[in-house]
Amino acid sequence: MKNGLDDVVATETMLSDVDGVGGIFIIRGRSLDELAGVVTYEELLALLLSDAFEKLDADGLRQKIGVARQEVFRTVSDATTSLLKLPVTDAVRALTAQFADGDDLATALRLIAAPAVFTPAVIRLKNGQAPVAPDTSLAHAADILHMLLGRSVSPQQAAALDTYLVTVSDHGMNASTFAARVVASTHAGLVSSVLAAFGALKGPLHGGAPGPVLDMLDAIGTPDNAESWLEKALDDGERLMGFGHRIYRVRDPRADALMQALRRLAGDNQGAGRFKLAESVEAAALRILARRKPDRPLKTNVEFYTALLLETLGFPRESFTSVFAMGRVGGWIAHAREQTQHGRLIRPQSLYVGPRPIKAA
């Protein structure tokens, strides 16, 4: 028995592989640096879902997802006042739960569209603004930002979000993906699988943590304060957000992909100063962690630059988990389909360590 199932192989998959020692991440035979910033999210989905449904091409998928965004948007009116009092992630999950379970491509397309449509709509409704209808002429990433901001966005902004969605689309047997596969193994349907995954994702030990990176940057304020603030945080027993990973013993390759996307996005605009602060904080944190915890490989993880990238694009930090789901939903669906096509009911054993009944004398 291994608490947390460390090093336990639960299934075989054709979808993705995480080499935590070498710092290599591949999706269907292609390394992350061949994908992030190179392919669109629609192209990534065509690759990821190639065995899940009939043969898909990126152009056809772009059109189908655009239609699905329109279909999903028609249900935004179901967002009641009480539902909008919930956190963004909980509201988006509740709206997604209205869809009927199924294992077909139409269900998958609705699920891909759901966080992309519901997240901007919920954010705007919470701010007293009317939701913006999707534009099917736009690619998925560009339309998400259009629905969020209520205006057209630059190619650089759309490319940055595309890079993020591709980068987080899948990542081996993470907690939310495993939750999706467990539910899929019961043949409950894709909606149930995705909702289970969504529930796992919101936990702060999984996808619910990027926001606090910004809290850390806010508290540090300027590069000159980085060393002293980080030293005090560690002295107080606090964890430095954005550093360390359950699998990677080296720098998370997704951090590099998002750092490059953020650098291109920041350029000389108003985000440049914030980006320079993040670089200074990262460098200081890595020096301090290497000195104070030499036996623990605590390197930059995907959360660090995720937080700054999504903030720069205009997403409020309380929505970050839901934005994460916009990308990861493709992986959840691919894994759920792989599980139902090739796997068995997942039913591990447990080791009972509780009291035993006392036998009568």
C-alpha cells in the first residue's frame, strides 16, 4: 500500500506522459515545446481526441466548437441570482451539471464549450454586466476573451490564451483526470466524469492554487523586497506559492511555456513591470529554496506564471480554476473515453486499520 498512490501505475494510456526527473512532458508523442505557442487549442484537441471519436480535423472541430458555444450560451439565462452568489468555479460547475449525460461527440463538444462560455458569463453577471454572446467566426481562445472583455482582442492576447489552454490540456494521471477516469469506468457518461474532475480540480492542492501567487506578488510589491519577504515567509512556516511539484524534480516545463507566452504578451505595455517583478521573485525564491532546502527539489511550477498570464489577460483571480478547466476539459474527455473503450471498472482495495468486533466469551 502507498498512501497517495505514489508510483502506483493505474492504467495504460496513449494520451500523455510526464517525466518528472527529465522534465519532459509529451502529449500523444509530441513534446510540449512542439505544441505550446505553436498549435491552436483546436489543433491540440484534434490530436488529443483522435481515438476518442470519429476522425477529427482542426478546421472542422473549430466550426463544431463554435456552434457548441452558441448552444451553451443559450442556457446562460439559467444562471439564477442564488447561483451567482456562489464562487465562480462553483457556479460554472452547477451550470455544466444541467447537461444530459452521454458519450458521443455532441456531449463532448458541449463540455468543451461549457467552461469557455459560462466562465466569462458568470464573471460579467457578477459584475452587473450583460453576458456577451459568442462569435462563431472566432477561434476558441479569441472568442473566450471576446466574451470576457466585450470587445475584440489582439492576436497576441488570443495567442497567449491559446498557449495556456494547450499547455494545461492534459498532464498524465493527475487528481482530476483520475477522478474522471474512475467515474468513466462506471459508464456514467462524460458529463458525470467531467463534473467529478471539476470537483477535484478546485482543491488548493490541485488546480485551486494559482490565485495566491498574485497575493504573494502583491505583498512583495517591488523586486527589492523579494529576498526579505520570502525569507520571512519561510521563517514563519509558509509555503512559497508557485514552487514545488508532486512529480517534477526539476523545473516544470509548462512554466517555461507560459513564461515565454507572458513575455511576448507583456512586451513594453503596462504588464511589463509586473512581469519583471515576477522574474525577480522567481530568481530570489529559487536561490533561497536551494540554500534552505537543499534536499528537496523545489523548482518553479505551472502555477507561478499561470497566475500572471491570466491576470494580464483580464481574468479575475477567483476565476482561475475555472479557466484551468477550459483547457483541461479536453484531457478529461480524452481520458474518460479511453477508459470506457479500453478499461475496466476501477475498484481498488483498502487496508482496514480500524477496531475489530469483540467476540463474545
